[in-house]
Amino acid sequence: METMETMETMETMETMETMETMETMETMETMETMETMEMLSAIVFMVS
């Protein structure tokens, strides 16, 4: 019984870690997209 519970807890922790990693990646991607948009708008501003 205890072993099963421990396994479940470990699985839950792993799932949480995976979700956190995915969220971090998404946040980084969003930041990169924002930076790219800022660069593009800056270039457009310079050209015009």
C-alpha cells in the first residue's frame, strides 16, 4: 500500500515538474515573440 502511494506521489511530482517546465518554455517563447515584434517595429520605424 505505502509503495503504491509513494509511486503515485512521485508521478504527481513529475507531472507538476513537467507542467512547470512547459509553462516556463511558453513564457520564454512569449518573451521572445515580444522581443521580435519590438525589433520589427523598431526597424519599420527606422525605415519610415
